[in-house]
Amino acid sequence: MPKPKGTPGGNPTPVQTSKFLKRKFPAAKDLSDDVELASKPLCVELPVKLDEIVRSLPDKSVWLRATITEKLQRDELIPGDVQPVIEQAIAIKEAAPTPTKKRQRSQSLSSSRFPLSKVTDEAEPHEALKPEQLIRNPAGWRGWVDKPLGGDRYQITFENGLTDEYPRHLLRVQEG
């Protein structure tokens, strides 16, 4: 909270420069400056799908204002003195882009990937590891195979004494 003018530590002569005022955002870019806006914003919760669509719009506040105005006009709930504001809002809504349906992530990725059955059919199986065989884990740690644990998993002991289990596809065989 700002300190009152003239209090110790506060700015004794606060000034908003023209440079500062130019950078201020307009309250509503779709309405003229003479239109008075409500002191509190109107907030609503939407179903998830509708929320995603509205949030994807480039000027969602402009679009929402125009849509609400249009609905109030259709239901004949607006008095006559507000008509110029309505016409301005509707003109802006018509100029605004209509929302396009976004593809879901799973849809966009599935087309660029091979079917899982093709990948697993064409992949070469890893050779089985033998006890005392030198390997490296994904982090690059050097270790030795202690024993197979079944199900393509192996117990590995690393140089620092740590023992852990890994699936075969994560281990790289090292020479030497």
C-alpha cells in the first residue's frame, strides 16, 4: 500500500510522467474512453473445454464483452441509452477472429509416430548380459553385472559400491 503524500519515506511530490502514461494499458481497447466501466470485473467459471476455447482467443476480454452485450440485446434486457455502446461492441466482435478448434496433444503426436507394433517388431532384441560383464547405466556410471533377475532385469554393482536393478534396454555394454 502506498504511503500518503508527505509521510517520511514516501515520495513528497509524486508525478506520473508522460512517458509512464503512454505505457499504461487502456482499460478496454474495444470501447471509447468516454464509456464508464464497472469498478469490479465480472468473473465466471466455465467448463474445462469452453474455458480452453475462450482462453485461446487473442482478445478474450473484447470477445466476451461483445458476446455478453449481444446476448443481453437478444433477450431485450438493455435500455435504449446503451444502444451506441452495443453497436460498437458488436462491430468489434464481428471483426474479431472466430475461435478454431485446437487439436489435442495425443492427436497431433500420434500422426507423427510409428505405430507401436511396428517399432517393437522391427527393434533388435538386446543380447543377454553375463555376470561380471562391464556396463554403463544411463547416467554413465561404470559397473558390473551381478546376476540376472528375470524379466530382462539385472542387478548391477557400481564402482562406488552401490547396487541397483536395471532393465536391459537401459544398460550399455562396455569393452575392457
